[in-house]
Amino acid sequence: MPASSGCRRPPGRARLAACTYCPLGGRRLREAEAATTGGVSTVAMRRRRVAQAQQGVTTRTAGLDGVIRPRPERVGGKDRQDKKRSFSKGKTASVAQNFTDYKSICEQYKPEVPEYFNFAKDVVDNWAQSEKEGRRLSSPALWWVSEQGIQVKWSFEELAFESKKAATLLSERGGLGKGDRVVVILPRIPEWWLMNLACIRIGAVLIPGTTQLTAKDLHHRLETSKAKCVITDSALAPVVDVVASKCPSLELKFIVSKEPRESWLSFSNLMETASPEHTCVATKSSDPMAIYFTSGTTGAPKMTEHSHVSHGIGLGFNGRYWLDLTPSDLIWNTSDTGWAKSAWSSVFGPWSQGAGVFVHHMPRFDPKLVLETLSKFPITTLCCAPTVYRMLVQHDFSSYKFQSLKHCVSAGEPINPEVMDQWKAETGLDIYEGYGQTETVLVCGTFKGMKIKPGSVGKPTPVYDTQVIDEKGNVSPPGTEGDLALRIKPARPFCLFAQYTDDLERTASTIRGDFYITGDRAFQDEEGYIWLVGRRDDVINSAGYRIGPFEVENALIEHDAVVEAAVVSSPDPIRGEVVKAFVVLAPEYISHDQEALIKELQDYVKTVTAPYKYPRKMEFVPHLPKTISGKIRRNELRKKEWEQA
């Protein structure tokens, strides 16, 4: 096709009769049967009930001591044993593709860290070359679906081609280079993935942000990070303009929009003429690659700095072993683009394995649309926060068939065992938990072939030497609660964050002896499984008993009346402090007698866990305070309780 026709496809790519090329070079196909977006759920209804529960049924649960014990049938509950959809039969979902068992993972994992490394050049471009040479099928590296059903499919060859154009644009038109800090705040659109690779190619430091940021949040991040450039869309550009004058380091603004805006450069328009000829900047493994603002569950967000290898190579472990991906897989991670979890499961983890990344641009979360999407597209791997799974299992699965889905993972917060039971009953698939932080890659996890202990985050990965330690920095024996920590001496792990940028004091505060302190309280059982108790500040000390919030929350959410729960300490004149639960009720329970319902919930918790852990105080609320990344702000609830006292 002549250049004058406007086609921007990569050289050598044949034009398909059924496709047109967008200005960014990806095939945009509109399917005739594209499903329209359904109504938006507010407080999701509890999942459907069966008329009567079978008699004599018990389920099993694990307490924080790791002991599996029978659990009485739920109030208003149902028999979930062997309740698998017919489409799940015969699946080999539990069979790993990249390893045989946990022991083999520990034996296989021996990463090499070169002096120079650049993910765009050394990984993405290598997969692109494999496609050109026919060593990898030209399947989508990125498969994007809009709210209206429009699709973009980019192979690795196309992804490399377009990201080189974006890199040329940032460096030549924007004057950006190695070490410059670039704030990227975009929704789930293809340009977000291009910006990740473009920044890596030019050696700039990527600073992702969620589109939910307020003007105050945005001002804090732009000023604190000393960002030279911001890249966003037309929705957030006016907010940037409000605070830009207060950010002296900000010199450049790119808008991802066809519509011009005063004092902004149009990325979309400039990409049409940008050159794909770009030489990747040589980046040392230790050079800063990205800065992630933590979600700030216990204070103001911190700037967490990662090098080119801490995520570029470190997250390869996640992709190979926890996500268990191969080039034939397609993963859907529902995380927002502003979270570090997107780096885990939407960029570095999948692409390190040559797998495809699926994206559905849903402006608002819609559980029904998620289930429809899993049925319609060949998604093999699903990665969701616990909240998403909790909302999904409240829906009727009878009309959905997930014929391609074979692996499900969760991270962000501990997932409730009851939700895991419900999900497996409906799909036949286990949910494999992972634990990590913005500062780390995968610290602990459950892997295919491993016995799953509901309530545990699995076993430590070989990426770190993970221990539970006491206040003096000594390793605690099994069954003893302490601080979850990662050994950093004699050598600091390459896949641990480098520092809290421009905050030496805060960085130093995370070190105790030979260890980095995660801030989470936990214990390890005799089989090596890690059990989280809660954030260090979240643990409740009532009359000498130490009570973690997660176990009580798990017990509450098993009851049909409870949609969500958060547990914190509350002052008490006799016990010092007691357990208080903030509970979001299912709609059908809102009109119930509150005193009677509180008593019912308290009694239920006593049957599920140790009686002394039950919430002596309870308050029903319409919603729980959460961070931008969706984590419950227990510190805010705790502060409210103690200030009122």
C-alpha cells in the first residue's frame, strides 16, 4: 500500500482484507455481535440462594494457627460440595505448565542479572524478532476491547513498532531523556502500554497514576516527584492545568486525544508522523526505571523506586511460576493502570513469558460484564483483587461457560475462604493467592500442585529469604507471631525496591538488623505456610489477647447478611481495647432488626473462630473507606474510634 494512503502498519505486514489500521497501527475490528454494556451494579446482591440446604453438611476452615477444623453450616447457607458446572469437568487446570511442584520452583529459580538490561529491548524486541522469524505465532501481545466492543490486537512486532514511534516522539519532540521523570495517568487504553515501553526505551523514569486522582492528589505527586512531563487524557487535563503552575519542575504536557488543547502537545496527532526508527538507550540494571506511589493504607503515599531489573527481571518469576504463563496464554488482569499490580500482571509478568495481555476498558466495574467477557474471549488466566471475586460470586453463573479459563489468581489483600469455596463450586477452579507489596515482587504464594490452606498466603518464594522475626531481628520459631521480613544482608535482593525516593529516613526505618520489614504481622506454620495476621498497626490487643483483623473479617463475610467487613480496635475501659466490626450489609438485610442481626453475627463469629475474637462492637455502614487502589483504610476507621473516645 502506498504511504500516501495513511496506512501505518509495520513494514512487511500484509494488509488484511477485513481490517483497517488505526493511527496507532493496531487492527481495530468491530464485531457485529459486540455485547453492549449492561447496567452498573452499586451494592451487589448476594449470590442466589437454593431453597433448602441439605442436612448434615459441614465445610472446613483454617484458623490463624493453621489447624483445619470443621465449620458449622452457614446461617442461610447451602451445600457447596462438588457443585461444579459441567463445562469445568475434564479440565487440567491444576497441572502446571512451567514446573512440577513447589520444590522444583525453588530448584529451578536461578536468575542472572546482567550489567545492562532494558525490558523493551531485551524482552519485547526479542519476542518481536521471534515472530518475524516464525519462532512465535503472531498472536496478540495486547488484545484491547473498548466499552463499545471495538478491538485492538497488537502482536509483539506491532507493539515494538508502535512503542519505538512513541519513544521517538517523547525524545525528539518532547526532549525527554534518561533519568527524566514522567507521570503517566491514563485509563485502560492501548496508549498506556505504549507509554510504559516508550519511557523504558528512552531511559526515562515512569511514574504511573490512577485516573481517580483528585487535584490535591495530583499536585502532591507532581510536586513531590519533581516530574518533568505529564501524559494524560482529556478527562484529567483540566485538573492538571489547575495545579501545573504550582509544580515548577513540570515543563511538558502530552494529551492523548485528537482534540487540541492549549499548552498541550497532542500525542495522538503527533504519533501519525513519528518515526519508528529509534535506538534504545543503554540502561544499567541498577538504573531507576519506575516510581510507584504506594496506596498509603497507613499514611501519605511513598515514592517507591524500582530499577530496570527489579521489575524487568524480578517479575519474570511471577509470570513463569505464579501466573504459569506460556506464549499461548492470554491473561486478563482487572487492576487499574495506576497500581503496581498492573506492572505485575499486565506488563512485565506476562510479556516476560511471551503471553498475551487482555484488556477490557470498562469505565465502571460491572460484574455481569466481567462474566460475559470471560465467556466470550479466549482468556486462560484471570487475575483479580479479592473484592472482584467477592462481587462475581454473588451472581448467577448458570448461563456462562468459561471454556478457555484454566488459572485464577488473587492478590492485594487476603481473600476470604468462603469466596474461594464459592468460586470453585461455580467454576471448578481454585484461586491461587499471592502476597507482595509495591516494594517487592511475589513474596509468598500458592502454586499449582500445592496444597491450598484457606486463609494462608502460601509459602515463601525463592526470590527472597523470607522469615518471621521478633523485635530484636531474630528468626521466630514456627507458630510464633512476628514481623514478616526479607533478608537483605549480606546482599540486598535485586528485585527489592531501591529506596523511597528522596526519603532516606523513611527508607532506613524499614530495616531491622539483617532484614527489610514489610510492616505485616504473620506467623509460619510447621509446613512452611505463611499466615498473615494484619498490618502491624491493625493487630488488636484485647485483655492480653492478640487478634488479627483478617480472621474476624473472614468469619463475618461468610454470613449471607455481610457484603464487606472491616475490623479494628476500639477503646474499652476494662479490656483496654476490643474488636469492633464495620459491616456493609446485603440489601435484603438492611431492613432487619439491627440489634437482633448484630447478635446473630456475633454468635456466628463465635462458631467459626475462637470466641474471644468476636466483635463486641458492631456498626452497619453503607460503604467502607478505601484507598485509591481499593484497599480498606482500617487506620481511618481506627482513628475515628479512638478520637471519639
